[in-house]
Amino acid sequence: MNAIKISKMKFGCRLFMQSRSVLGFIKSPNPIRNLHISSHPFLGLRCAIKQTHNHFCVSYPKWRQSCCSSSSKSSSNKPVHIVDYSTTLETGVNDKNFESSYVHGGGDSDEPAGKTVVETEMEKEAWRLLKEAVVTYCGNPVGTLAANDPGDKMPLNYDQVFIRDFVPSALAFLLKGEGEIVRNFLFNTLQLQSWEKTVDCYSPGQGLMPASFKIRTVPLDDTKVEEVLDPDFGESAIGRVAPVDSGKTRLWWIILLRAYIKITGDYAMQERVDVQTGIKLILNLCLSDGFDMFPSLLVTDGSCMIDRRMGIHGHPLEIQSLFYSALRCAREMLALDEGSKNLVRTVNNRLSALSFHIREYYWLDMKKINEIYRYKTEEYSTEAINKFNIYPEQIPYWLMDWIPGEGGYMIGNLQPAHMDFRFFTLGNIWSIVSSLSTPKQNNSILNLLESKWDDLVGDMPLKIIYPALEEEEWRIITGSDPKNTPWSYHNGGSWPTLLWQFTLACIKMGRIELARKAVDLAENSLYSDHWPEYYDTRSGKFIGKQSRLYQTWTIAGYLTSKMLLENPEKASLLFWEEDYDLLEMCVCALSKTGRKLCARGAAKSQILV
Ligand code: GLC
């Protein structure tokens, strides 16, 4: 019988030293790091790829390339699927040296020019912890650990760099005037995109990126060790979830790329051939035809921040708002030439269709509930009012009492005969940030958050979902998940990392006081509680049952919120305004179909602007 093997590719970088922890240079600056290949993270970094085999998978050719050994490797040995950086342009970013700024305690003097801000004890501690969470690869900072709790004996995969978790860390660094770690992260993860990868015997397509990666130190012989960048494309992830937000279609990556360029002014970055190719690969993945009838992205359960079974398969709001932002980012960054003309047209059409779809069909307020409550069902016609055949009996009892007279929100998911009426905080906040929802809807969402403060914020901002699934629903929908018991973790737990996104949305809508109120609340306990990952109970009063402490995105989210509040003008680099061209495209497209009702609906929703 032919042996089937798993092939697992890894980047490698050889180091001439006895041993060295990933964070070694941060804790004790080590002269050995001078032996690294290059001071520039990418121009000189020729990473090796290592291939290991074990049973049960298809075998691939074996080869290896090392960055430091003298016997390695002319460019002719370059593996074909490694991006060629020979086209690299010099960056225009005016970085300060990362190590002097962040590793050797120079952080305090690194305020952006023109602003002197006195850091509180809490902020100082947060910066210290954030720096300690920095992970290096071949001597260069490339990301931050998900959590860095010295007391945690079972870190599972929290000792990895998660793509989505790194976003607030990246923003904190960028807002502090430090771009190098972000640039390195973007490049390293971009390279991973072109790797050949397999999960069991299946090789997913190009464009895929890992949800997380880890830098391992592997001994080569008595004197040398090799650092290996080991990605998780889902083959080790708990539940084998497909992280669409950061892995599968790399929505966060592209959003971060745009933030990096806007904040640093490094526009040369987006002109690079490899970056342009990366953007196109992402677009190809997101825009490829499927069986779907909707412009929204169809995904499996656990495909985003909620990376466990929680009944979000289908078209969850969080993915749609990240998808919308990523498309807007791509459109901004794509080099306009003959070759990209069609792609830009496709992106514009999708943006326009997606915003119409979400604004029209996901929006919920008292008036809309009343419409649904009186829906007729089983309508067969292009003119149907109840297009998705929603049975009014689906409206949950809690909602009828809960919905305020003022305000509204986007529902969590929409599919034939199914509306998920739960309030998903990240999806709603990111709809505001990305302008997926109309300005009027944006304000209404914040009104609802304000009027339902006790439920959605309580003692710790912010609840990830409201309300929690309980009893039979919990058993069926989560599969009796003991981590996701009612009002815990992803099932109604409170996640302080959401603070930065909330702050951004509030600043965008001119509701700074609301953001301040949330940040003040977080300040009451985050520091003394040691920066938990999440809080439990209805009001978010207790540190989560299995919550990590010293969770990096909690720390970074807090710092980013503080800096955004101190420099609200910077926030405008991170959100999007209404795009009237897109609206017009949608109204035109609808009127061409000649469906009067649709056109009326469109006009109505566009007037909401
Ligand atoms: C948990 C969260 C996920 C996060 C990861 C690392 O799995 O559900 O969203 O990325 O921890 O912090």
C-alpha cells in the first residue's frame, strides 16, 4: 500500500548560538542577535523552508533553504512558491528603531510629534506587558503572543501569534509611531499565503493564510539552532475551524495593511508587486463564484472571532462587515491599470450589492419587528414582501420586550426562513466603522447601545453577544460546549478587546463621551484583574471561568482606545465614510431590473442615509 503522508512546510532561519527563547532579546538583550542575517527584516531575510513528513499524506519533494549557512543558497535554489522580493521598493516609512524604542525601555519618549501625554501607571504597565508579548523571528519583531501569563501551565495555542489578535497590538504600535513590527508581520504573513499547505490529504487553495503562527527554536547541532515559523492553517486548530476573518480570506490582514499605510504614509508598500499580488489573491478568493444567491459571504460556524460552534454558520454579520471593509481597502490600494480594471469593477459591484443587502434585510428596529410580526408567509413572487419566508413565530419573546423605541441594530445572520435576532457587538460596531450601515443606522446602533448599556456593557465593556443561549438552545446549538455555558466566553461573555472598535465607532459618530464612559469602566478593573481575556455573567462582573490573564488583545485594545481618545483625528485614518457612488450604482442596478418594489425599497433605504 502506498504511504500517504502529511507535508508541512515551515520557514526557517538559522541562528549561531546555543539556545534562545523567542522573547530572549526582550528580556535580556543578547549580543548574539547581531549574528542575524540582516538588519532589514525582508530585503535580506532569505528564509528557509523545511518540510517534514509523517504518515497518512501525500508526499512532496523535499528541499530546504537556509538563511545563514554559507552553503546556502543561490537565488536559483529559491523555492518557486516563495515570493520574490527582488522587486522590493524602499519603504518611505520613517521608523525609529524598534529595539531602542520598545525593547530597551525607550517607549516613553516615543510620543508622536507635537503631543505630550503623561502616561498613567496603568498605561505604563500595559505598555510593558505589550512589549513583553512581542515575538521575534530572526531577530526582528513579527507579532505578539495571544496571551503571556507566566502562571499559565497549559497555554494551548495562546502562545501563538493570532492574525486577528495582533490587529489591536499593531494599531497601538502604529499610533505610537512604530511601524516596523507591523510591516514585518504583514510581510511574513503575506509570504505564508503562497505556501503549499495540506489538512489531512486536502490542499486548500492559494490565498489562504494561517489563523496563527508560532516561532519555534529547533536545534540543528551542538552549536546552531534554527528558528522556524510554524503556521497553523487549521490543521491543529481546536475544532479545525476555518478562520475566514483572518485565515481563509484574510480580511483582517488587508484592513491592517491599509491602516499601516495610512498611519505611516508608507505608500510604497502598496505599490510592491508582491503586495499587489497578495491583494489580488485575497480578492479572487472572496469574489469567486459559488452556489450562493446573496452578495454576502457564506461561511461555516466558528469562522471569526467566535471560533467555536455558536450557530453563526451562513452569513454572519461580523464576516459581512469585515468583508465590506476589506473590499473597500482593496479598492483603495489596487494599482489602477488595464489589468486591474475588471477586478475593480467587480469589487465595486459587490460593495454596492452587499451594502444594499445588509442595510435592507439585516436592519431591525421596533418598526421592522412589527412588520415581521405581521408577515405573510409562503409568498411566491419577485414582489414578495417577506422575501426570505421568515415565520413570525421566530421572533423571540425576549426581543419584543427588549427593543427600545429609539435605536435599532443589525441582526446576526440571515438565511432562508432564518433570522438570528441576537445582537452581535463586533458586527454592529464594525458596520458603523466601515459604513456598511447608513449614517442614520450608525447613530441608531449607538443609541441602542446607550439605552441598553446595562445589558450590552454592564460592568465590563463589551458583551460579545446578547443574549446568551440557555438550556435546550445551548445544548443543541453549541453542542453542550462547557466553555460556552450561558453568559460565559463566546456565549454572552464580555470581551474587553472590543473596546478599541467601540471607541473608533463612537469617535466616527461624534459620540466621544460614550467611548470615554466605556474606557473609564474598563479602567476600574482591567489592571487589578490582570487583563483578562473575557468576563462572565450577565453583567460581566466576574473574570471568565477559563479566561486567560495577561491577554494581549485586551491590553492592546485598551492602549489603542486610550490613544484614539487622545488623538481623535487619527481615528479618521481607520474608518470609512459613506460612499455615494456605491449607492448610486445600487439604485441604478435595481431600477434596470424593473422591479418596482425593489426600486422603491432601494430608494427608501438610500434615503435613510
Ligand atoms: C480564542 C478566541 C479567539 C482568539 C484566540 C486567541 O480562541 O476565541 O477569537 O483569537 O482565543 O486569543
